[in-house]
Amino acid sequence: MKNMDCIKKRLDEVAKKSRKETEISYRLEYASQATALAQTLTGMAIQTGEHYEMTWGRGDRLLSASDDQKLKWLRQYTPAQIDEIRREWKASAFERDKIALQELDRLLPLMSL
């Protein structure tokens, strides 16, 4: 029984040493209105070393939406909310947000029809 105790102690020491080097930190956040809208308009999620958006799609590509679905999604926002989202996208460094801005500019004239 004494031999088993020594083995357990050694294994515990090895486990402690190996855990120190494999520590991972993360922060979970809910998607903002701007993020959700950008994902809908572009069908893309941001996947970088520092930023990984979890989606219900396949990998970094979401299910594509038709123009009708995109317009329906846009109609839930007030003009003030759209302006705020636009400012957030302009300040963003991510390519997806720049593409979403172009898609928004393309779709806004169609909303008045």
C-alpha cells in the first residue's frame, strides 16, 4: 500500500506541473445588436486568434439570408439604432463589419419601397 501512495503522489505532482502551462483564459459575451445584424447581413462570423464568435452555422460561415429576410431583420431597428450600429461598424477593425456596412447601404433604399 505504501508503494501505491508514492505513485499517487508522483502522479499528482506531474499533474500540477502540467496544468500550469496549459492554463486557458476566456470571456464570454452575448452578441450585440451590431454583431447580430452584421452576421445576418454578411453570413460571416469573426474567427481570429483573439476573437472567436460562436454561431449556429457551420464553422465561420452562417446560413445565408435572402434580401427579403435581411430587410425583415432590418425593419426591427429604429433609424437611431441603425445610426448607432453604423457608427460601431465604422469604428471596427474587422473586415466583416466593413462588408456589413456596404450591405446596409445597399439595402436601406429598398426599405422605403
